[in-house]
Amino acid sequence: MTEARERVLVVGAGGLGLLVASRLAADPEIDVAMVVREGTPEVVLTVAGDQSRPRVQLVSDPAEVGQVDWMIVATKAYDVQGLEEWFSAPGCAGAVIAVACSGVEALANVVSVAGERRTIVPLVVTSVSERTAPGE
């Protein structure tokens, strides 16, 4: 019997979000989608001068997202207020929300927008990364 693949939605296409999405996408057992601005043609990760194009589905509309098991929120803490439509999207309704936002108030912000009845966990990320252009 084949186990179902994990499906992950990464919200936040900055340096941290791109890094997390690309690392997850390297695992063939995980399907990764990433929220990007409309018109972003691809995502490119550059590490030590080497470029890669992670295997991720790019989405800009909550209606485009299929059922996901996890949502990883990798935005700035103050940007969480604009994510309500993603938290309430049908494909994200049962997802565990992992908060990888910068800012001490990030977890509380996600709880206030996503709702107290959701499973929400904080993540600790130690990484130096930066976005150099849209999708990079």
C-alpha cells in the first residue's frame, strides 16, 4: 500500500519562504505549493552561486490550492493580517499552520487571524537568506 504524499503550502515568497519551499521540494514524498504574486513565472534559489529551480506549484489565488496538510507562514509578522483568505480557503481548512514569521508577535497574529480552533505551531528558523528579486 502506498502512503499519501504530504502536501505543503508555503505562504511568503521572500528569502525564508523560498528557502523552506526549496528544501521541502527536494523530498520526492512532499508536494509543495507556494503563494506568489500574480505573474511570477518561476522561483529560483541561489546558494553559494549555484541556482536551482525547486519543484513547486506557484499559486496566487486561494481557489487554486488543493487540499494541503501543512501551511507554513513565512511572512513578516505584520503581513499576517492580509492572509485571512488563505487561512479560510477550502483546501487549507484542515491544515496545520506552522509559523515561521519574523517578529515576536507573529504567533499571536496568526492565531488572531486564523482562529483559536486551528492547530498552530511555532517554528524556530536559523538561516541567513534574502530575496534578490521577485521569485528569487
